[in-house]
Amino acid sequence: MARSAFDELGIAPTLDAVAVKRAYFRALAAHPPHADAKAFRRVRTAFETLTRDGGLASAFIEEPVCVEKERKRLAASIGEALREARHARQAARDGQAMTDAFAHAVSVRTLDEARAWIRGASARASSD
């Protein structure tokens, strides 16, 4: 199977012309024309394909989507944010559970009993 222009340049499919140009210069450094003529021709052809009028958009549209590769790319880029969101959600659940327990503990007591219970809970918490 023939490699796509994006594969030849070593980048994921993109519509960013600057990213294509950067990738081209990285590939040139890896495959200079005097040392690796065949690979240089492949890199140069890929670059020309992507930089001709409409070439980048056309190649991007025609590039097959690899769902697993995209999932990994997204997981890498948003993985930390997802972990933080999960942690915050768990903290919110824990906080809600504590609030519910407190509300229940206070609601089953008279006002004076609730005040005494709160004072006792505060004293226990400060002694820990």
C-alpha cells in the first residue's frame, strides 16, 4: 500500500500548512538529497502534493481515518484534563455525600441537640 503524503512527512493529517512545512524540513534533515536520493524524492513529492493549490485540503479529505490512532492522539492531548475532571467529580460526590450526611444528622435532632452535636464534632475535628 502506498504511503500518504502525510505519512511520508511523518505527521498526522492536518490542514495546517505551517505544520506541513515544518515536517518537510525535518524530513529533509533526515533524508538529505545527497545521502538518500530515493527517500528525498518521496519527501519532496509529498511536500509538493500538499503545497500545490488545493492539495492540502484534498489530501486531508482523502486520508482514511484511523480511529484507534485518533483515539490515542486525543487521549494524549486531553488525558490529563480528563483525569482532573474525574477527580473533581469524585471530590464533588464525596462533598455532596458529606453534606447529605451532615444535613441528615442535624435534621433528626432538636435545635439544641444539633448545636451540641456540631460543637462536639468541631472539637473532635480540631483534636485530630
